[in-house]
Amino acid sequence: MGLFSFLKNKGAKLFGKKAAEDKEVKLSKADQLKAEIARLGLNVNDLGIELCEQVIVSGSTQTNAEREKVILALGNVEGVGSVDDQISVTNPEPEAQFYTVQSGDSLSKISKALYGDAMKYNSIFEANRPMLEHPDKIYPGQVLRIPQI
């Protein structure tokens, strides 16, 4: 639990999206964030999201990995500068570290710097699925989950 900072002007352009039928989505920003968590298939019991100066997320998950993915899914949205994590975990395991992507980074470069082996990039990719769809699709300012290996 705690406060996590993100670059407010970077991330997925979730707010103001058009629906598939080209009708304006009339959901609140909190409901749009909840819909994004559902779309990604992240499981949070009693998910609560409040927006004030930051996103406040509450609920419970089975693992820290699921909790961390929810934090990243919310924080890597354009317009979100911080996430106040109030999610409880029923089966805690060691927490991962977070890494902010810099210009020129790739998953293999990050893996080499953090693990000493560029070929362990897939561990980072898998730790950030379903938010990452392809290992080459990262961008400066994006925050990634770096698992312990």
C-alpha cells in the first residue's frame, strides 16, 4: 500500500474515447478506469476507484503481482499523475520493483541493466502482460513492473 507517481502527460489515451459504434462514451472517468481493469482481465474483489487529485484504488486481490498490475494499468493512463494504493492482498509474495522507461530503452536493455542478462527480457514482458501486447511496444515515461528472479 502506498502512493505511486506516474508521468501525468504520458500513457494510454483512455479518457474521451469513442465507443465502437462511434457514439461518445458517457462513462465517468472512474467508470472508464474500472472498465479498463475489466478489459485487461485483472481480478480485484470489491474494486473501488475514486478520482480527486489522484486515483485512489481499493479492493482485494490474491497476489501482489495482480495488485501491482492494477496500479500500473491505472497509472499508465494519460491524465493520471499518481495512484494511491489501498488494495489488500490475501496471499502476499515479494513485491516487484517499478521502472520508468527512458528514451532509447528496450526490454532487453532494461533486463541487461537490472538482471545482468539481456535475454531475461521475457520475464519483464510476462510480468507486464496484459498491459504490454508486444515486447517492442514500450514508450518513454511508461512504468513497468520488474519482478524478482
